[in-house]
Amino acid sequence: MSKPVLLTVDDDPGVSRAVARDLRRRYAGSYRIVRAESGPQALEALTGLRLRGDDTAVLLADHRMPGMTGVEFLERAMDLYPYARRVLLTAYADTDAAIRAINVVDLDHYLLKPWNPPEEKLYPVIDAQLDAWARTDRRPPGELRVVGHRWSARCYEVRDFLSRHQVPYTWLLDGDPEGARLAAAAGDPELPLIVTPDGSALSAPSDAELASAIGLASSPSTGFYDLIVVGGGPSGLGAAVYGASEGLRTVVVERHALGGQAGQSSRIENYLGFPDGVSGTQLAERARRQAARFGAELLQAGEVTALESRGTARVARLADGSEIAAHAVILATGVSYRRLDADGVDDFVGRGVFYGSALTEAPACENEEVAIVGGANSAGQAAVHLARYAKKVHIVVRADDLAASMSHYLIQEIAETPNIEVHTGKTVCAAEGAGRLERLTFASAAGKRTIDAHWLFVFIGAEPRTGWLDGFVERDARGFVLTGPDLVAGGRRPAGWPLARQPYHLESSVPGVFAAGDVRAESMKRVASAVGDGAMAVALVHRYLEQA
């Protein structure tokens, strides 16, 4: 096999030769150095490498190049070598552009000119990128095919599961020739039918069976850990990164997909460090890679159904009947959207009515009228995203305006989007259709209005997923987990607590069990604060373990 390639492109011949020279000095024994002096020339070289079947490990591109900038080149190059590590070479004055490129091309690093001495400023960067590239699974994904009904709730859930895990698949309707052929070959099974690359057929698989088919871990590797994190949203992933990076044997158990509700967001624009915004999927995937790099174990499509204390250990029972134990537990299960109480809505869940963003459905909304219920940031982000496809987007809110619950930047963006209409002081009171959603009725003090709409996305408040904690930890009247000062203020300090200390800020009524993110009572429902909760909870876990 030929050596993998390190490709460098810079329109300044002197800089181009200098980069290539320094790369050859260190890496020529294991890698082939390819040099180009323009973006088009580099793309031509990459195309030739792809046709010959050669692999490319690192792409190092200068930012300021005429005709095609370094960012534009890296974006084009991703189609040819999606696993190559992307490094932008930039002057100090262009660092803002480099930071923006992190979002555009998922930039791995930006390197400032000059890089002398290379032993300090160039080689450590390239070494780290080559190490990351070598550890990446670069096998091309096989074709996964999903056969189902267009308006089946379970078929939607399967497609959403695959999309949230970034698994490529081909969606085939059971009435189409290829879909019908696959279903007949599988013996006309219950749909959805999943056909794996090796030809295996799964009939109406559970999430756990689906996770196994696409190679996700759903069973723990051992029975005892330092820390169990229940939930893989921003707070859970934050806890995983900080816990594992600080040497705690950490396992995350997520029942659906990493990222939680934030992972469904089309664009998060107020998260620190992402001036151009970042999609929930991108943020979740980066956090997953970071947690895995530090050694955290990530169990997906696994579900914790109960917790109990056994001496100093905290034991989690999983849905499959197995158990795992740890010194400490962080509850980061997040919240789910409340159900919309309107006539007929429950009949169309997954068949036109969706809770959350349902990004897989956005392209199907083209030239359609779409309704969104809710006035928080998640509803606003979904409206802006869907407006790119839909003929018209109706935002329905009970309040008199959006200012009380939505960030100012989103309100402005909605106002500037011509095909978004905001209906204040209104509620959805009825949904109708034959086999799928076809009509929605809004109610207000002025009367009712019915529109033809095949799509309704619901973002109305949040309910914590804590029913499985009944009898184990103290919760407030709405089900949120009480922690630290809220326990003491409410007079709920359990009798079994050590008298020598008060519960830590994020600690629940059970010593060693902490709550982080949206599931915690009185938490701020924002991605950044959830990540901060996860980090703080790990710090308190360390303090707890020192005193245990």
C-alpha cells in the first residue's frame, strides 16, 4: 500500500516550499508530502489521489488564497476525504476567520504563521492530528436500508434514531418497487424493516436491537465504575468529559441518542465559542468524540429504570435486567416536551405531529404550511430552520408576545423572515385528518381559525423524566430533583445524612447522587448552563469521594 498523504496548499511559493520542507523532515518516512499552490490545484491533486485509492491523513491549507480561500478548499475537500484532519494556516490577524471556520468545515486546528521553531509550533500539532486520524474508523459505511410506511410513527422514530446517530440510510416506501421487493424477500415482516449491509433483515426492531445493528454499545464492559452518568444530553456529556479526563472510571447511559433535546436543534447561536452558530448534532458529536477520547464509556439505547443504595455503592438497574454500580451517580436525564392537550393531536403523533425539531422531516415540508406551538428558543430555532423549506411557518403562542420566553436575536430573525407568521394569544385546539394530519384549528378570544397543515411541531414546556426515581430521591411538585440548598430550605434534609456536612450544591437527598442540567429543580434551561452543571457536579463528586 502507498503511504498516506499530507497535503499542503499555499499560494505563496516560499511559504508552500517551507511547509513542505518541514513536513518532509519529520514525516517523510511514513507519509507522502504533496504540495499545491492554489485551491483548484490542490483539489485536482486530491481527486487523483482518490481515483488511485490513496488515503489522505492531513490537509493543511492557507486561509488567504485568491480565487478559493483555505476554508472553501477544505469544505470542497471534505467530499473527497471526509476523515482527513483539517488544519488552517493563518496569520494572527485572521484568527476570527479561523474560529468561524470551526463551524463551517469542522476545523480540527488552526496554526498561526510563522511556525518556527517547528519542533515547538508545527510538529506537536501535526502529531496530534495524525494520532487522531490513525484512531478514526475510516471504513466506508455500508448501505443501510429502511422500508416502511410514510405515515407510521415507529418508522419515523427509527429514521430519527438513525439520523441522530449520524448513520447514513436509504429510506424506501413499502409501496415502491424496491421497498416491496425487500419486504417480500424478508417474508412480508412487520414494518419498519431494516436491511443491513450484510443482507440481514430486522423486523420492527427495538432501539436496543437497532443500536446493536449499527455498532453502538448498549451493554457495560464491567459491573463497577467510579461514576455513572444517567443521560447523554449536554449536562451528561459535560460530566462525562470532565469525569473521564480527571481519571474517574465513567459510564454514560443514554436511552435514545446523545445530545438530548439540544441534539435536535437545527442551530444553536448563543453558545460560547461558536459565533456562527452550531447545530445540535455537531455539538453532540464533538462532545461524544471528546468524552470517548478521555476514556468515558458511552452506552446508547440503554435505559436506567431504578436506582438504589447498597452500603456505599449506588446501583443502577437497566431495562434489560442487568445492573451496574458506582461510588457516585449524576442524574442528567433532562426533560421531555409536555403533550399538547388538543382534540385529535394524539392520533397523529409521528404522522404529522412531532414533539421537538424532527429535523428528518424538514425536507418533506417543502411548499407546505407548517405550524409550531411554543415560544421558547427551541421553537424559534425550529421555525427559522423550517422556513427554508416550507411555504409558510405559523408560530402559535399562548402569550401576548415572544419576548418573555425567547432570546432577542431569535425574535429579530423571525421578524426578518417573510414566510413566518406569529400568532400570539392563541392555542391549537383541534387536529384533523384521514390517516395523517391535514388540518389544524387555532383558538383565541376573537374566535377560531382552521388552516390546511400537514405538519405540527410542539415545543410547550418541559417535564422531567423522573418517574423512575419514585421513593429514591426527593423531588418537587413538578418532578424536578431537589438538590443542595433547596433540600435544606424545604426542610427535607433526610435523617440518614451525615451530621458533619450539608448536602453539596448539586447533591440530591441521597448522598453521592447528584443532579445536573434541566432535571435539577431551579436550573436555568440553557445548553451552556447544563454543560456547566455537568462540570460542577464532577467537582462535587471528587469532594464527596474524598470524604466518603
